[in-house]
Amino acid sequence: MNCKACFPGDITYKIKFMGEENSIFISFIRHHLTGKNQLIKHQENVLIVKEEAVPGLVDFIFDHMHYSEVYFALDDNVWRPIKEITTIFESQWVDQIITNQLVTTFAQPIVDRNEEVYGYEMLSRFKRDDKEGYLAPFEVFQAAKIRNRMYALDKVCRMTAVRNAAKLQKKVFINFIPTAIYSPQHCLKSTVQLAHELSIDPSLFVFEVVETEEIEDLNHLKNILMYYKEKGFEYALDDVGEGFSTKEMLEELAPNYMKLDMKYVQGVSNDPSKQLTAKKFLNSAKTVGSVPLAEGVELREDFEWLKKEGYQLFQGYLFGKPAPIV
């Protein structure tokens, strides 16, 4: 049986009508949706409808009803004003990206102190059938979050990156979102199997924890990382900042790599405050036995300063921009 999180079905909407004047429309709406096979269930003042029913239903509600007294809910059962429903429906295009796996993996080189390629960061880029060029990654992930599709999108990106790793035969850094994983034993099993099928040495994979998803459940994150470790993979903390700032947390997670965020890298050669942050970060990495990696390097003087201080790996436009894997 396929996991619903990885292979989500159609979204259904619960529509709740409040107020005496709105109630007189319920039977009419119910009859109309039944005739179009768009009604799933009804219970008193609540209708559960298919997504295809939403555009016409919303138009009717705004034209003829007191829409301030109409609410909707998804699987989370959180009731929200009906005026917010359009955002969810209009983000439906992200389902097409997931279902049709319209993901292209770009690779950006990561170099050592001698500027020789050590590995690559795998970056997902997305297309829509009805648009030219690539979409902004933030836009895609935001749409997936709105429609509760983060789990499925994260898996498609991860699996596509693993397939492309076979073409590089170098260390590959692959981003993942911890909150998109329910159980590592189930959600990551397919990743392990694919790497094995492609005969890729697990030690070539470095899975990056993306800090933009706030880490609230440290035990859950540790379970994920320990699962990766048991399977022979390595892991990194990406954009290390306030979310992983405590020494105790870093020692608990014991990452193989720690990446200094570009906002502290760019201009570090002549900015005392950034230099202080970079030095503290370097000491933290050394304390927990992690390889320090500076990302977003664009100027040679910043690279030379970081190298002199003891940074071991570097990533940024100075060494190469992300490009599609041929």
C-alpha cells in the first residue's frame, strides 16, 4: 500500500455554513453538487466536497451569501474563513509537479582549499507544463506547504537527486526537510533502496538538514540522522545559525559537516563582526568534530581569509554556479 503522504490523493474540503440566512441555501447547493457528482458527504450545516467543486461554489457563496459566516477545513479540521480557500485551490499546480516528477537536479561544486572539486550540492529546480523556464524554488515549496504536500515534494526531490548522484560519482550534498518525514524507517527506506540499486557507496551521500524548517522536535531529528548514519550516510547542518546555536545541541547531533551561512561569508574579509561570527563557528565545528564549509563565496579575498582561518570546504559563484546535470 502506498503511503498517503508520499502519494497524496485529491484534497477534499469541508464547508460549514453558519447563520440563518445562509442555511436556506444548503439544500439547493447540496442538490446541485450531487447532480454534478461533486458532493462526498453532508451532515447538517457541513458539506464535504471534491476540489473540483470549489471554484463554482466559492463564486456562488461570494455572490449570494454572507461569506463572513462560511468556513472551510481540510484534513487538519482547522476551520478558516472561506475567503482563504482560494489560495489553496490556486496552488493546485504543485500537485502536477509532484505527480509528473517535473524536477530537474542542478549541481553546484564544493571545493577544497586547493580549489579542487570535493563534491556537489544537489539543488532541485521545477517546471510547469504550462510555463517556460524554471519556477522559484521558494514558490514551489510554499505552494506545497499550503496544500500539505511537503512530504511528497521532499521525497520527489530527494529521489531525483539520488538518481542523478550516480552520474557524478563524487560526494553529493542533498537537502531534506525533517518535518517532511514521519518515520525514518518508512519514509527513508526508498532512498536507501535506490542508492543500493544504483550501486552508489552510501558514504558519498551527505544529507543536509535545512534550518529554514524550525527544529522543534530534536529527538525526531536525531532519529532521522541516526537512521542515515546506520545506513552508512553522512549528514550536515545547513545554514547553521540561531536554530543550532547551542553547543549542547551541536554535540548531540554531531554532524559530519557544518555550513556557515552566506550572510556571514560575503564580505567577511573586511567586516569585523562577520569575522567574529566565522571564528566562533569554526571553533564550534572543531569542538564537535565537524568539517567546516563556507557557502556563498563570491570574492577571492573572502575565500583567502576563510582559508587562512582554517575553513576546509567552500561553495559559491567564485567556484561555479549551479548547472543542470548532463
